[in-house]
Amino acid sequence: SRYISTELGIRERLFVGVLTSKTTLNTLAVAVNRTIGHHIDKVLYFTGSRSRKIPHGMYIVTHGDERPIWNMYQTVKYIFEHFSSEYDWFFLIQDDSYTESDRIKRLVNHLSINTDLYMGRPQEFIGGDVDGRYCHGGFGFLLSRSLLIKLQPHLETCRNDILSSRPDEWLGRCIIDYVSVSCVSEYE
């Protein structure tokens, strides 16, 4: 049936990516997995590096660098390269966040797949020099497939040109600068 759905252009609705680290993979990421792993079909855990012991039953992608901006860049790039043709919505959270997975699933079932949407908890940029708001990573944020497709050609430029100490703010600047979409907390 997967091949038929591919031929017809039918995609799964929701992909969840969890940003974690070597120090929290076996604790916080495991806790996240216990709360959402049974409710969401595809959950991947992204880390810069990991220890030898990895948690059982979790899909882990290691980027090889613990720098937060690099991890976010590599995560978004990886998601685009491997999953943009399979899913309509991408929810990214940190491993220290609690997520009501059923609410996220209900939300994406009511959203149009053709919308360029960047949804989460809007925050003002440090210094306030940028119009628009970014989605605070601590609460998780939702990216539409159409937004991800428009963002992808600019990721390398963003990685090289945008300076930020926070990965969520870096991604927000990239989305605003190159896709002209600001973070929103609700959508009609």
C-alpha cells in the first residue's frame, strides 16, 4: 500500500523530531519517547553526538557536532532530504518539553496542507531588530511541508550568514528572511 500511496501523492500527516543531546538522550529523550512514542507514527531523535549505549526502540540521528545551531541546521536539512515527500507536517520539540501528541495530531488534521505555516509560541527577537517573531523551541513548533520546501534552498545561506546563539531564533530568522513567514500561535 505504501507504493500506491506514493504513486497517488498521498503522504502521512505528522512527523515529530526531538532535539536532544548526548547528556540527555538516555534520560529526557527516553521520557519523551514514553509519552509520545505510542501516539505518533514517526518520531526521530536528533543529537550532535551520542554515547555507546543507545535507548532501545528509538530512532536516533547523530550529526557529529554538538553546537546547537549546527544541530538545528542539520536536523532541518535531514528532515527535508529524507521525509519532505512523505509527510505534510513537521513538529520539532526539545527533549525537555512535554507534548500532548493527540492535540498536535488533531491540529494537523484540520490544517490545509497548502499553507506556509510556522506555528508555536511566538517570541520577539533579542534586540528586536527583525520584523516578525520566531517560535520558541522550548514549546515545540510546527512547520508545514510547503514552508519547508521553500526554506530548503536557503538553509546553507542561513547557516553561513545568520548569527545567533539560539537555534530556535536562528531558524526563525531564516524563515522570516527567506520565506517571509512569521511564527503564529493560532491559525484559522
